[in-house]
Amino acid sequence: METMGDLLEKVQEFAFYSYTKEEAARLFGWPASDIHVRSTENDEIRITITFQNKLVLYIRYFLNLDPTETQDTCEFTLGLRTDLRSRIRYNVFYSGYIHGQGYLRMKIEETDNRMLQRMLEDFYIPALKSIYKPIIISFKGFYSKDYFGANAGHQQGDIYYSAVRYRSEHKAASIWDVIARLHELDSTLKEPEIRHALAELDVQLSFLPSVLGSSL
């Protein structure tokens, strides 16, 4: 495999086999440590394959009702497991302006406590963005619409490349360029200054009033 398009072909082929570690290792060339399969209410199949090299494939198989799109029946996201953790689950990723500049977009988990949600939006998101802002350019992709992002949660985190499907322009991207960028971002986010800032922000969250903390 050389390109993300080659990897997409393997993902399409994987749909015709049993979802086992052996088949995953044979098709993708990386020993698999775990496979999780689930079906959704709209008849989609979602598969997460975690490999021993810490790479992760998030696969979505779906029914395309457009008869002209016989090849567009799945998509995948390639990620890298990381030790990035957060008291509040968040997703941060690159987004491009029309004029070629870029900025970070951020999503955080929603809570039922409206007061807590407002506090998070007013305090946590701006503080988190200020930490990630210096490395924004590192999250930029190789084409016009692709990008990189990072997820962090209670148990695990990952750094990922934007989803690839049949008509994605960035399926021409080199797998090794993508993997190299994932590792670069992982190393960058492990720099002491960044980790200290993220840890300090997490500690500040722990000081929220207990009535609010129960919703975290």
C-alpha cells in the first residue's frame, strides 16, 4: 500500500471477510490487537481496528442509495493512539478559510447541566484553543479539504487524519506522509510546555463547584 486510496481498497475488501484479527493483519499488513464491531439503527456497520503499532482504523460501511455511486459504500479514518487525556472530552481539528488561512475548530462533550455547559464554553474552550493555537499549522492537511485533529477523553486519546472515501481528493495522499504527520503531532503534543498547560487547565476544571463537578 502506498496511498490512502490503496488503504481504502483494502477497507472495501475487508467488508467481504469475517472481521477477525487474522484477516485484518493479512489485508492491512499490521498485526491487530483488538477489533470492535457494532451496527447502528440505520443499518451502518462501524468497525474499530486497533493495531499493535498504535495505529487505529475507524471504518464505516453504509448503504448508498444513489445507483451511480456503486463504489461509494464506505469510509475510514486513520488515527494514532496517544496518551493524551482530558477531564472533559474534546475534539480539536484544523479548518481552512476560503482565502487559504486556517483556524482550529473545537468540540467538547455536552452536559445536561446548562450552567456547566456555559462555563465550559466561556472558559474552557478559549483556554484550550490558546494552548493549541501555536501549533495550528501542524494540523493542516496536504490538499484543500483534508486536515488533522486530536481527540482526548477520560480513558484514551488519539490523533487522526480526516475521513477518506471514494470521491475524496486526499485519497491520493501517501500513507507514510499521513503516518509521519500523526507521529509528529503526537511528539509535539508531548512537549513539556504543552503538557504542562493542558494539565494545569485540567486541574482548574477540578476546582469547579461540586454541584457542577458531578456532571463531568
